[in-house]
Amino acid sequence: MFVSGTSLDSLSSANDDTTPKPNNKLIHLVRHAQGVHNQSYKKHSIRDPLLTPKGRTQCEHISATFPAAQQSSIKLLAASPLRRTIYTALYGFPDVVKRGLKIVAVPEAQETGVLPCDVGSDPEVLEKEFETLPVDLRLVHEGWNSKTGRWAADTAVVRARALCVRRWLRDREEDVICLVSHGGFLHYLNEDWDGFREAKGTGWANCEWRTYEFKAGVGGGDENATLVETEGSRTRRRGTEKELSATEQVELESTTGRKSEGGKV
């Protein structure tokens, strides 16, 4: 069931990436598996597309390769309310769901674009589709998919949404959280534009996952709730390659940020 008008604002509550450091938490960020729209530009006209058979296989792969110790430590599983992200969470983390966790649908984590493929389904449609599945739609209210106002595909608005999600993740009581979102939005969420590719609208591969901590911990007074990728996560995907400086990140976002809003992901 969904509750109209409810939002994140009103419901805020180690190298092995298994145990959070004292006064901190671990945040696993995952990009959704391949959706039908990822197959060709022509399919971007499909509204809220489902996963492809390849996408299902990618989910099975992440389920088998995401370390068991890390999966067993997840205490909150969340996803953007678009169907491809919800199903990625369901199929990619079945052991987490079997423990009794419901997937919390988070409208603020939706994709940045306005093409049909990035526009979610209406609440009543989602409610009917997932009524027998462990999906919590209480944060999904009428208008969440309007792409206007707080949901607009505007750089400042998307940054504000990303900040809202970071603060929500930080203020939750769970110390290990997994969020499934989208290639464009994830760059705003982690504020890391390294590897961004204009042709794809993202630097994240389908079903790629990375792990983060909060730079200032959960009580460090950082209003930005800055996320920092763990050493283990970055080494796993980039080896010993040097990270971009804060200045380089700002410069890169200024040239790539708007390009991520084109619905290519």
C-alpha cells in the first residue's frame, strides 16, 4: 500500500565491506540490470520497461558473486520505484529477501531523465503488480513520476534529490544498506563522475555495485552527507588507479552532469 504525500523528508529515520567502522555505516550502491530500453535508442520510448532475459541473467550473476558475508549483513534493501530497479533487487538479492526484508521503494532515487523509459508507473499500477511480492510502496505517492517540481530533470533539482537520499541513508538506523538505482542518478548520489561516458549516459555497468561509507561518519555534522567509496570497493574495480581530486570532480560534473539527464541509461 502507498501513503499519499509521504516522503523521505518525513520518514528519515572496513575494507572487507562487511562490518561498518564505529560511528559509520556501509552503503552498497547498485545499478539496475539490463532493461529493454538498454538494447537500443528506439526502445527509449517504452515507459517503465522491464528487464531483458540478459538482465535476469545479470541478476543471477550478482546474486552468486556478491559475497555471502556482505549479503547476510544487509539490514535494509531499497530501490528506485521503477520496475527494472525493483526487479533487480528482487532477483539480485533473493537471500536478503528470504530473511524477511521488504524492498523499500524510494521515489527520490528515480532516474534523472524525462524520456518514457525513465518515467515510472503510477502508484496503483505498482501496487497491483507487486501486491504479492515483498515490496514496500509506502513512500510512493501520486505525482512521484510527474517529472515536475521536486521530480524535475533539472540539475539543481536532481542534486537536491541526491542530497535527500544521502541524508536518508545516513539517518536510517540500519548500519548496512543496499540501494538499487540508475546509472545517471548514481553519479549525483556518490558525486563521483570519474568514468562517465556520454554515449551511455553513465560510467556504471548494468548490475555493477560499489560500497561506500560516510566521510564524516553518521554523526559528524556533514550537511552534505558525503559518501566515500571504501578502499576494498575501489581496489576491486579500479586497482591502484589514483582517484580524482575534489576540484577535478567538480570540473568533470560541470561538463557531464547535464548529459546524464538524457535518458540513455
